[in-house]
Amino acid sequence: MGCFFQEDLSQNIFTLSQEESKHIAKSLRLKPGDHIAITNGKGTLTKAVITNLFKDSCTVEIVESVFHDSSALMNLHLAVAPTKNPARMEWLVEKAVEIGVSKITFINCDRSERKQMDLNRLHRIAVAALKQSQGIWLPKMDTLTFSQFLKESKTITANKFIAYCEDTELSIAISRVNIQHNDVVFLIGPEGDFTPHEVSMAKENGFQPVSLGKIILRTETAALFVTCWFATKTDQSLPC
């Protein structure tokens, strides 16, 4: 049973977007009476039956709906400096959504080579990855400066970590990290790494230095490594 995306699931009968409708009619060649799964990316998963179907319009009726409360789940917030090549960040978003991430913040650092990301495009990539992986949680994404991010993080009760290449002997190995809160925030720097001043600021704001190993990883690889590490700490995937 295919999984589709509809942000508003407040009505029992509704028409899916033109994009989703075309996919159902032309690519999958489904027909009225067939059942599909629909997620809103906010924890609600529904089972619906196709009632009317045209080439660019698909009307469905919800027959079963389940809401999954996220309050008891562990959440990963990735804060990563965008790479010069935006395609590498797009790849990261796709894979991180498939594996499981709650939020991605693109941070502008002193050594950042890219200051802006196309959040609309990244949203579409995230939705596609959510459907492909049959997940139900669509991560929030935003862009902040490094100082703005640190300011906002002050109000978060979470395990806060920062990975950087210098002074790794003073950092705890990620394999030894003990998670004490449901929320985890992980800072990943730009290709030129964080500046000493940024590292100092992060430490002052409660971020613990963590080593990802002796091998120097690309920014997007380091972020995905952290996502995979976090996934091994939890077993809470809820597929469609």
C-alpha cells in the first residue's frame, strides 16, 4: 500500500494535491476502491479509500486514522552549516528524513561558503523521502546565524553536542556519549570547521565537544553519521 502526503487531514473526505493525484492515476494506475496510506508529517497516519479518480484529481475518504504522540519519543535536532554545493545538503536532507530526524537548522558560520538554502525545494525533497520511507514525522527546517542558533538553544532542555576537528583529545568519543534527555541537539560545522571563537561560544552555551573519530568527514557525511548514531540509540520508527 503506497504512502502519500496531505498536510491537512482534518476532513474525512478530501481531494489530494494535483501532484499526488497524478502519481496515483498515471504512475501507480490505482483505481476507485483501492486503499492508500496518508501521512501529514505531524504524527497522524490514515488509511483511506479512493472514491473518485481522474488524471489530475483523486478524492479519498478516510476509513481509519491513528495519531502517534511524540511526547515520549527521542528527537534529534541537526544544526549543520550548508556546503558550497547545495546538492550535498539536499542529499543529507533526503537521507536524514529516511533514517529519522526531528529538525534541521542550517547555520551560517564564520567559515560558511553558502549562506542561504532553498527551503521550499528542501521541503519537497523531505516530503518525497518521507513517503518513500513510509515515515510519519516530517522535520522542521530553518536557517539561522550561528549566534541566533545559540541564543535559541538556551531555552532548550536537551543533550547538546558539537563536533569539530581540533583538540579531539579533549572531546568525548561519540561511542561513549550518554543521552540523558529525550531531545538531542548536534552542531556540525562547515567544510573549514568552526572557528575557535565559535567553539568557545558553543561550550559556554552548554555544548559538549564530541569526536566522530580520527577520519576527517565531509560536512554532510558527519551529519549523516550522527543521524545513524542517534538511530542506534532509539527504536521508534513507525512505518506506514
